[in-house]
Amino acid sequence: MVNHSDLISNLVSKDTTEVQLSAPQLVTASLRRGEGALTDTGALRAETGKYTGRSPKDRFIVEDNVSSHKIHWSEINQPISEEIFDNLFEKVIDHLNSKDETFVFKGYAGADESTRLDLQVINEFSWHNLFVQNLFIRPETKKEALGIDSQFTIVSAPTFKADPAVDGTNSEAFVIVSLKKGIILIGGTEYAGEMKKSIFSIMNYLLPEKGVMSMHCSANVGENKDVALFFGLSGTGKTTLSADPHRDLIGDDEHGWNDDGVFNIEGGCYAKTIDLSSEKEPEIFSAIKFGTVLENVVLDEEGTPDYEDKTLTENTRAAYPLHYIDNARIPSVAGHPKTIVFLTADAFGVLPPISKLDKDQSMYHFLSGFTSKLAGTERGVTEPQPVFSSCFGSPFLPLEATVYAKMLGRLIDKHDVNVYLVNTGWTGGGYGIGKRMDLTHTRTMIRRAISGELELGEFEKDETFGLNVPVSVTGVPDELLMPKNTWLDKEGYDEKANNLKELFKENFSKFGEQSTEIAQKGGF
């Protein structure tokens, strides 16, 4: 019988284990160990090898008497046996015990103290430990940290490679969650985002059981306490569009919604940096300084990042604590949302840049979660691919998608929330023909929506999708608002739009009879 807690305790208490180091200490350790390099602004740049994105086929949940009847088993939530987990766990612990140094962070997930998760992260790499220190919520003092009795522990050993024939994995990389033992075991991949998303999956399991909605979204709030949520998958603009100098940032990726309002699950931001510029995204650009971790960003000889260089991957990232954003809301809690924005990067180029959804359409599009999987966010993705991700976050949902959708529907009704669908993808044609939506125009449309200005104007129905499209938006050319008008090839538009319409219908059929009414009222 494997005594998991004793093995973890012994590893953490070793003389060679560094617990709760400061950011300067971790940066120093990373440079000493040859794990990274400093940029000209003092950020730490690290490379993640061949794993530059998540590996969804290498993610498993241990099937046991706790998980077997609760988890929605699927290609996303793949079951694995307790025996395989235990064998790998012992191997990983032995691997870490053989190292000259290991690094431990103790902190929290969830800014709402009544439902927060006490966690511990054990890292082989010092820069990974800095990453989790940036992304999770940090205790105010080392004494507080040392007193945390963790509910979940991440054990991360990137240089331990599994042997699929012996270890029962799909490849050398693995991310295995044991809900029963409160352990997340990661090996074979240096991509730090696996740690962040594993904890999000845990919160998506725990919060709904407490009557709290968990959401893959960013959030901000204005002077009038007008909270806005931005749902969307990686690359759709959650981080960029929620970083507004005129509004306080609550968080950029993961939130909960309880009886008091919304709260950030994290203590930092994990922003994409490809094509980053101070002009387009000044808040993110300014946050890349000492203590920030840059992943896979190419540097020149003087340590200056080239954010346009895609040599290593398009999925280049910056991980920084929330307070690096000047207008961050700390503690990261706020009231109930007034506006919800569903972000989609439509590679077909046929969805309107902004449209207002009624309640039924909101539920339909939330369950559909349509976007285009952008290059670099997962291994093997080299150009945008149409994808449907339930609740705009199916890779991180251990429960049935309808659990989250029904919760959101009740909250929209209860708080009378306005919902908009915003296309940050292509216009004037699909990928390879048209061009990406202008960020300035997208920002303008969203600001008009949040301010309530769009509510006062006229709308017209999109003929293919039945969406309510504004006739005009101050600051945006009228001809951009109805997508067909931006296409030279009108027949080509009709063909692509109808293709996407059929893809929506085909995808929605997987939800079965329980979602028939939503499909009839909110679909096409």
C-alpha cells in the first residue's frame, strides 16, 4: 500500500527542498541552474522544449470509488487505474528525491475565502515554482504559507519520462488527477500551463457541489460597479479585452460566481504574447518585468523579446501576478455581472463581429462553445481549426456540461444579465482569404455594449444564424457589422455560413433530449 501523504511530507521536509522562496530567490535559482535568461526588462524567459502547449490526450483522472459515479467520462476525462497512478507516483517521488533541489509553493485557488482551495505545488524546476507563485493566490507571509494544510498537491517532474508500454500512459508525458488522494501528478512535459489548468479542473469539480458557478472567463468592473464577464477559449481575446485601462481587472481566465458576485480563482495572469505590442496591449506589455515568466519567447543578443517571432511556437506566454496590472482589483472580488460576452474566433469569417443574444440563444451558444482552435495552443495545431468546446472550456470540465449551463442560465435570469456574442476571428473571408478583426474595433464594440449604449440602438436579424446585429456602433464602420457585406464573394459567404450552421446542429445533437428545448428556442 502506497502512503502518498508520507512520501510527500518526506520530500517536502528534506534539506534540499526549498519552501516558499521569494520571486528574487527563484529567479536567482533559475539563472544559476541554467533554466532561463533575463530579458531587457528583467523578466525571466524559459523554454519548454517540444511541449509548447497542453497535451489533452495525456490527461487522465483516476477512476476510483470517489470519482467513478461523478465524472463525465469521455475522451477529455479519460479514466486510469489506481494501480497505474500509484506506480507512477512512486517513480516520480524517487525521481525528485534524487535531485539536488526541489521547490515548494503553498497557496490558494479562489479569492472567496469560504470556498477557496488550499494547495501545495512541488516542482523539479525553479522557474515552474515561480510560475505557480505568479498564477495562484499567494499567502501574505511565509508563516501563513507554512501553516497551510493543503487539500490538493501538484507533484511536477518534467524530466521524468514515462514508458507507455510499462507505465500505462499514452506517451512519455502525463497529467493524472486523483480526486480521492488530492494529488495531481505531472511528468514528461515542461509546459507550465498544465499546472494552472489542472487546478482549474479541480475547482470545476468542487465549486458546483457548493452551489457556486465556475467559469472559464475573464472579468473586469467599472466605476459604476458594472461587472463584465468574457468567456472564450485560448486565443479568443479574454486576457486582452478584459485588460482595459478604464476598468479594474478582476482576473483574466478563471472565475467563480456565488451569491455575493464574482471572484477570481487565480492570483495572476497567463497572457498570450504573440504579436504583443505596447500600442495594442499596453497593460500586458507593461506587466512583463522582473518576476514575470516568459515562455518560449525568442530573445535577441541583448535580451530584447521579439514577440513576432514564432520560431518556437505561436503559443508564447507571459505569467505575472495580478498586481502587475496597474488597475487590478485586489482582493479580486466584485458584484454580480451586468454584461456577459461570449468570445469566438471564427475561422470561417461568417459570424457578426457583435450580436445580442436572448436567454435561449445564450444557453445555446454557451453549450456550443464554438471557436477556432488557434495555432500553438495544443500540440500539432498549426492553423485554425473549427471546434466546439462546451461552456467555452470543455477540456477543464469534469462534470456534464449541462450542469454548468443550467447554473449559468439561472444566474442570467436572476440578475437580468445582457449577453453578447463577439467574433474576434476573421472578416471579409475565412482564414487565408479574409483578415483578423481589428482589435480597436472589437474593443469599441465591447465598450459600447458594457456601457448600455447598444441597448438603445436598432438591431437587424442576421439571415443565416438569426442573430440580432446592431445597425450601427459609434466608432465602427457600419459595413463591418453584417459579415456578408465584407465578402466580395457573396455565394462563397452563403456556402461557408451554411456549413457552419450545420456544424452547430451536428454538435448540439450530442447533448440529447435534455437540451432539445434549448436547441429549438435558441438554435438556428
